[in-house]
Amino acid sequence: MKTKIKHVIKFEFIRLVKTKAFLVGLLLAPIFMGVIMAVSMYLAQQSADPTKEDITIGIQSPVADSSFADVVTSMRAMGWKTEENSSSADLRQMVLEGKIKGYIEFDSTKGFGYYSDNLANLTITNTINGFVQAISRRKDIQQLGLDDSQVAKILNPESLHTYKISVDNPETAESSNATAEFGVKAICGSVFFMLFFMCILMFSINVGRSVLEDKSTKIADVLLTSVKPEELLAGKIIGICAAGLLQICVWLLMGLGTLLFVDLPEFASVFNIITPSFIILSLVYFIFGFAAATSIYAAVGSMSETDQHFNQLIGYVQWIIVLPACFLGVMIQNMESTFAQVLSMIPIVSSEIMPFRLIFGGVSTWEIVVSLAILIISCFLIIKAAAKIFRNGIMHQGKEFGFKDVAALLKAKN
């Protein structure tokens, strides 16, 4: 590597990592995200457990129907308080005054009814609905003349046993909780996705704004007297990419280190998922995706004259990075679908999608090879085109280029 490029790399790297925003993000961002995730999980568990909240439900008495009586008994057994009143008007007033969450009544024609001024509390409605369905189902089955053991067998059917097999482990091991394993993989995949998504997006914008700043302040004119445009572009990309890698590595070490010292049985399998080979392959995807994305942003920065103009142009290309986030919810339903495979082949997009798929497994070797080949080849083509746009765009002052001028910039003579 030429000495001049080394100077540019060092300058861009130091200029970025010395900023307060980078230092704060490097150390405090993962802590802040961890606290948010921990609080969110705690609140989700609390809200999902109906026994954790002080709940009073109104009961329109008399409770004559046996199914209704069983529902009321089930609510009381769970720790809920009940307030009996034969008047619907009184119960309605108690709901509006906040004395009870709602009230339940039974009609021989309409069946069970739950009344509340806030039906958004799904924990209460789903819990009561579960009691009603379970009790009604048991009553209907008992009317068929079956004994208690037969009723219990029908209400508790045989569950599916899941088994994990792999080439590395010839012994078949039963997966006792496939849902929990899927949840851990979904969390790990989401963390890696967000890491790559945030770093590529934030640092790419930094590259674009850095180019725009150098151009608008005439610093580029001074730099180009001693370095070639290609060297300046390469130095900016490599320097800022190094800062991005530093941030990701620190975040990963902090996250994995936390799991080592914190006893969380739910995440015991993380180190079987986040293996060294996975981390290396994911970083390869990140580096080439980052280089391609930052090259585009640098080209846009060289075409811009003002910050407003840069924001206008970047809005058209930013969807390339944001695109995977739009389909993540759909893709997670089936990571081996054709749709997921196609997204894994799209340059830059694959940098965020493929690590996510690798965590869930089932990715063929040919998919990785083809995806990487497309990404690497596309990366070099994008860098080559961006370098030409950068070289011709940054040397022109006073003209706001648009995307209709890209072809002219690419055809312009050096």
C-alpha cells in the first residue's frame, strides 16, 4: 500500500474515533441497548403473567350456570379479585370509575360476555377467553359419556417431539424446547442485523459528509495536489471501515463477555450459535458490503454542493441499506424460502441478510459461495464506478450534479 494512502487512512480513522459521538457510541450504546432489552424482556414477562397484576373483575350474579361458576372459580384461583353485583348498570359505573377492570356475564342465548372500557389489555381478555374455551370444551366432551381419564387424554393430546441432527454430531439429540431455541436464534440474528445495519448506515453517511465537507471547504483541492482522487477515496473508505470494524468488535466482545459472567440459562446455547467461523464469515460480508455502500455515498458526496443537496440525493439510494429491514419480519417465517435466497444474493443487502440466515442454519455452501462472489465482484465494480464519479465530481465546484449526470461523469475523461 502506498504511503500516501496510509496517511489518508490514518487521518480519517483518527478524525472519526476522536469524536465524542464515536466514543460515547462505542462504550455507552451497547450498555444502553442492553438495558433497554433487559427492561423490555422483564416488562414483557410481567405483562404476560396475569397473576403479577392486581386485577378485579366484576361478576354479574347470580352465577347460576355451572360453566360460568367454573370460570369465576378459575379467576379466583389465579389470584384475581371479583366483585359480584346483579346490576349491569352498577358494574358499568364501577368500570368507568376505575374500581374494576371490567365485568363478565353469562347469557343462555349469547353465551359469555366481557365488558370493559379498555379492551386493549389482551392479557385479561385472552386469559378469560382461555378459561371459557377450556371449560366449555371439557363440558362438551363430558356430555359424550367419557370418563375423566379419557377427557384428560383428549384435552392433552400428544405433542410433537423435535430432534436435532447434524453432520458433526452423529447422535440424535432431542430438542426439548424448539421454540426457545428459535427465540434465541431470532434474538442473536436481530442483534447482528442491527449491528451491521446501523454501522453501514451511520458510517456510510459519515463518508458522504466527509467528502462533501472536504469539497465545500476546499480541503479536497489541497489534498488532491499531493494524492490522487482514487487514493483519497480509498483512504477514506478504509479508514472509516476500520473504525466501523473497531466498533463492531468492541460491541461483540462486550455482549459475549456479558453472557460469560451473567447466568442466563435461556442464552446458554449462544456460544454454539455464534462460533468463530460464523464471526469471520459475517465480518467478510460486512467489509465488502460496507466498502460498496460507502463508495456509493462517497460518490454522492462528490456530486453534492450543499448539505441539503446531499440529503436529497442520498434519499434515493438509502433504500438499498434500509430494504432488508422492511422484509425481515416476512423472511424470519421461513429462512430457506426463495425470497430469502434472492435477498441473500443482492449486493450490500446480502451483508445484512446472510449473517441473519447463517444463524438459523440450513444455508447451503453453494449459496454462500455464489453470494460472496456476487458481493465481491459487485463491490469492485461499484468502487471502480464510484472512483470515477468521485474523481470527476469532486473537482467541479459550483455545479449541483444529479443522477442524470452520472453517465456523463462516468464517461468523462480523466
